[in-house]
Amino acid sequence: MATPSADASAILVVNSGSSSLKFALFRLEGSDEAAIATGAADNVGRADGHLRIRDARGKVLAAQDHDMPTQAQALDVLARTLDQVGLGPPAAVGHRIVHGGPHLRTHQALTPAVLEQLRQAVHFAPLHIPVALELVERARARWPDARQFACIDTAFHQTMPPVATRLPLPARYAQAGVARYGFHGLSYESLVRRLGPDLPPRAVFAHLGNGASLCAVRDGKSVDTTMGMTPAGGIPMGTRSGDLDPGVILYLMRTGNVDADALEALINRESGLAGMADGESDMQALLARCAGGDAHAALAVEAFTTAVRKQIGAYAALMGGIDLLVFTGGIGEHSAEIRRRIVAGLDFLGLGPAVPGPGVMVVATEEEKQMARHCRALMRGTPP
């Protein structure tokens, strides 16, 4: 099988998550982006980490099954592989930036000024931004002639009204950037584009993975979402708590001698499903434990699916009904059992118990392709 040759206009996109690094190399075919190579490093930092890189036909170009301590090391493997198979260097590199703070809300070139603003915004997403900055520096060193772009994950949610973005705190905090921003925007953008004219006026998108959120979409625009000022808010996730009574934080600070760093670790890395199920955050593993009668795993799964179902009901109230429920993300796309548990009891909304059933769809997210579209548009100076 012949491997495609390097493309002088190829765009590499780097999608950094909380425990994974996805990447894809695109070239323009007709009016849209087509993947030349795709890959992912999963379970980064765990003993069961693994990495796969495939070409457009599915041929494995590189594979590793062992502990991969950092996403930067995974990027190094990617760079070497692209060089070895003749697919590098790219003309541009697009980076998913989870949070740009209050001032970076649009997709843009990664200039020194933008990088400095990102450094100032680290406290908005301490689990993601430092890793993203490290990947930017590693990519600049690897491909010094490639243009670097920031694809901001909060951009899609700028259409939310003030009633959704304003937190119930004094105005001085809102002026300092304390607000609901929303995340998984690139994923939600890709769903809007994929559904196109088939997207009804009232939809709920559920991006369910290690990080998970839901979004109320009216006429193709975000009107509310579950994550808040940071990606730690909303429904319980793999290792993130989701929303907590603020009194819990005060209690921990007053009685547990817990400082800000310890709270950050607790909320982002030790809570959610992992906190309820003795450290296990992988949904497939939790479902297997449920089948074996593990009460802790069963409670964690029930808490997750119940939180999603409750939020769907809330968005039905917000929009006066739901015409379509879309599941996406690693769990949303691949776990029929979780989807079944979530929609059970939602017949009154016209969603039905079948998966997929009336009013319910499973649509693969295309975050990486959406990033490539934005990068291409920025290179051309035209809207995507």
C-alpha cells in the first residue's frame, strides 16, 4: 500500500484532552478537509497507555503499548512517524485551547502576545492550559516554519445570553472574568455543521467522555451549557467533581487544612466517577464491575447517567421541548448501555427508550476536522 506523500499545505491539528492526545493531518480535497493520517495517545500518564497512528486507509503507521508519561512525548512520536513515512513537515499546526480566559474568545494565530495571554489564563483551566502551552512550544521547536494557530474551545458559546453566562456573584467578579464560558465548543460546532439542514430548532448535544458536558442548542447556536467558568463544572465526570455546593469547599478548607493546590487536585483528579468508585474512571471498566455486583461502581454509573438525564430535562424546560438529542464523545458514541440508561424514562419528552430511537441520534464528533477548517480559514483570511 502506497503511503501519500507530504502535502505542502497540510495542516496538523493537535487536540489535547485531560488524559489523551488526539491528532490528525489534513489536506484540502474539494471544498473540505480530508484526513491523511489520524491517531491518538490514550491513558497518558497511566501504565496502560497506548498510541496508534494510522493513514487514511487505516494502515497502522506507528503503535506503542506502554506507559507514556506526557502528551509532549506522544507528540514527539507523532513527529518522528510523520517524518519516517514522508508526511511531514506540516504547513500549519492547530492547537485546541480549552480556555483562553476572558480575552481570547476567537480562533486566531498563536502570536507571542496570545501566548502571554494564555499564560495569564492558566488558573481558568489548570488541568489543560499548561499541557497545551507545552505542546505549542514542542510543536514550534519541531516545525519552526509551520504557522501555529489557537482553536479556542469556548468560542462556540459566545452566543449564550447573559442569563446563562452571568454567575450570581457581585459585579466586580464578573468584570474580572468570573463567568460561565462553556467548553467542548469545537465538538458542538462540528455537530452543527454535520447535521446542517437536518438540525431542528431545539437540540441537546451530550458530549460524554472522560470530560463530559451538555449543550442546549437553539437554531444552531449555544444558549446554555453545563460546564461553567472551568471544565470542572457541570455533571460529574471521569475524575472531575462537576458542580458542588460551595459549602463543601468551605468545609474542606476549614476542617481539612486543604489549600488551593490540594483542592485543585481533589476536584480535577480525584473526584467524579473515580471518587465514587475507588479510583476507577473508565466507563467500560465501571460497567464490567457493575455486572460483577460492585456497589461502588453501580452508584458511580447511576450518578453519571442520572445527572445527564436531569440536565436533558432542564434543557427541555429552557427551550420549551427538545426536537433532537445527540450523543457524541467517547462514551456517548460507543456505550449503548450508557445511552440506554440515560434515555430510560424520557418518553414524555418524545425521545423514547430505544437507542438510537425517535429524537435520538449518535453522531461522531469531528473536533479535529473542525480545527483544520478554522486553521485553513485563518491561513486564507476568510471565514470557515
